[in-house]
Amino acid sequence: MVAAALAGFLLAVLWFDLMFDVQAWRAPDGKVSEAALSSISTYYRRVTIDASPMNRLVAAAMLALLAALAFELVEHVNVVTLGSLGLAVSAIGLAATRVVRRAKRLGRGQIAPDDRSRVARAILFDHVYCFGAIAALLILQVAAT
């Protein structure tokens, strides 16, 4: 049940991220409007830079989820635990290797103006994947209880 609670928390965080990311969804020709880019960049500046040290809570929840699933795996190896672990590792790995780095760069204004739309859309699509993976993990965990 700990894994389900942590997955629920991460799902809520992803929901908030997607509320801003979705502004890049229907960009004509892949060009996100300046107003939308400003909104997205400001949001990522707040949550990745300005919110320190509270932003570390999300990283702690990710690590705690991996630890809870590892503990479940030690207790009993089954399809639910293996599937949950695979989903968690893929989503958290994507966030750790691409999303956070891109979001920080976007928030700091370190991305060339011509690339801002591409990066904002890449973050959106990565977050959509992460949302789906964590939602599936939560469904697996709740169904198993």
C-alpha cells in the first residue's frame, strides 16, 4: 500500500506539470506561442529552482517508491511487483535523465529561442508517458490489494 500512496503522490505532481505542459499540445507547426512558452518556463523556474528545498520532496518520493517496490520484490516475486517496478524505473529514469534537466534549462532561460518550442513539447510528451506509466503502476498496486 506504501507504493500505491507514493504513486498517487507522483501522479498528482505529474498532473500539475501537465496542466502547464498542455499549452504546447496544439501548437501549429510545432511553434508554441510566446505567451504559452512564458507560462511554461515560469512554472518550471518555480518548481525546479525557486522551490528549493521543497522540490527535493518529489525526488525523495521517487526514491521511496523504488525502495518500496524493491522491498515488495524481496517479500514476494510476482507479476504485479515486477510490472510495477518496470513502470517505476522507466518513468523515474526518464524524469531523471531528461525531463528535470530540460525543465531546469527552460526555467532558467538557457534554451535558444528557436529551440524552446521543441523542448516544451518534448517535456510534454515525456510527462504524458510518465503519467501513463505511474497511473498503470497505481492501478496494478490497487488491484493487487
